[in-house]
Amino acid sequence: MESWMNVIRHFTILNLIDILIVTFVLYRLLLLIRGTRAVQLLKGVIVILTATAISSVLHLDELNWLLNKIITIGLFAIPVVFQPELRRALEQLGRGGFFSLAFGNANTEDLHQTIVEVVKASQVLAKMKIGALIIIERSTGLTEYIETGTLIEGIISSELLINTFIPNTPLHDGAVIVRRNRVVSAGCFLPLTENRNLDKKLGTRHRAALGVTEQSDCVAVVVSEETGRVSLAVDGVLNVGLEENTLYEMLQSLLVPKRSGRLHFLNRKAES
């Protein structure tokens, strides 16, 4: 009897672990599609499955046959329709980002320099109401977008960033892509978000920032030409109207390991 109780207890623990793992995986999947068109598509799938179940219970044979055919076709269509979300999921899984978020092997001091220069440049550009889009690469490579612009390969500085976005200069239109502490390329073209629920007031820069962060794990800093507001996009989510300290802290938390980032922030506060 005692051995049977041990077996039951053993299976209960395994089942609990199994449920927790499945719950975590579903939670991460929901985070991946949050704020994208996949949410509406998922709602449509749920409606079709619900209608199929109801038609089966009520013996609506013709409707049930039609819905089953739609589901069969949908099994082949889902990989095409959900291609951006599946790509993001596989990229995060490949770099370990599905279970954690890391910035690769960049030197901590290089990252601090990048953050300080990006924040400084964004504040100057915001005061002058000059539009800007700065993309900071993390684990997912952005070579396909870097190649659409003009190679710079220069050490990052606020002066370089500001001069790049001055109106009527050759590279002001498009995005600047930063890798570690270097401005790799300028005047880059980025994919626009397909999210139709965005505020109509958001311009092309903001939509490009959302688009590239939906397809990779990069961070995008946007300065609005119309309002001078500074925004930050990550994972397809846009944070609008950020103050200097807020932008700095958010970039620290996204780009720098927690311990070193916290120490540097305290040192920066002490110096100021």
C-alpha cells in the first residue's frame, strides 16, 4: 500500500511539473504575440474552433463539414500567416531568449558609452525637434538592414549621431544602427509594423521602430520631428514621451547586466 502511495505521489509531482512547464511556455508565447496582428488572428482561430464544437454538438452536419474543411486548410495556412511571430519565437529559442533575455558578449563599458551617447543625442535632437531613429543591436544580427544603408563604422558619440540626423544632409533620412559602441550604418531602411491598432498620429519612424523590434530583439530610440518627444520601442511595444532619466534607466535595464548596470547608474548619480 505504501509503495502505491509513493507511486501516486511521484506521478502527482511529475504532473505538477508538466503543468508548470506548459503554463510557462504558453505565457511566453502570449508575450511574443502581444501587440501584433497575431492576437486578432488567434481570436479568429478560437471563434472557428468554438463554432466547430457547437455545430458538432447540435448535429449541424453541413456547417460542421465546412468548418472542418476550413480547419484543414488552416493547418497549412498558419505557418504563412504567423510567419513573423514564428520567426521571432525561433530566433529567441535559438539565442536562449525564449527563457531569458541577454545582450550577447558586448563589453560592459562599451554598452555604458553607447547608452550615455544615445541619451545625450536624443535630448539635443528633441530640443531642436529633429527627427531621429537609432537602432541598438542586441543578440539578433541586423546585417540585412545594415546593408541597406551607408557604412560608417565609427565610434559612437552624441556629436556623430546629431550631425547624422541634421535635415538636408545625405544620411538624415533613415535609421542609424548601432552595434556595441560603434555606429555601423546610417540611412538604413527598416520594415514597418503591420499592427493596425496604432495611433494614427504615429509617423513612419515610429512604425519602423516597431516593425524592426517585432522581427528582432533590438532596441529602437525615436525622436519625433513634430513634437520632440522621445520614445523607445522594444519587442513591438512603444513607450512614448520618455524623460532623460527614464530613457537612461530603461536602456540600462535592457542592454546592461543588472549588477554592473546598477553600479554604473549609482556612480553616474554620484558624479552629477
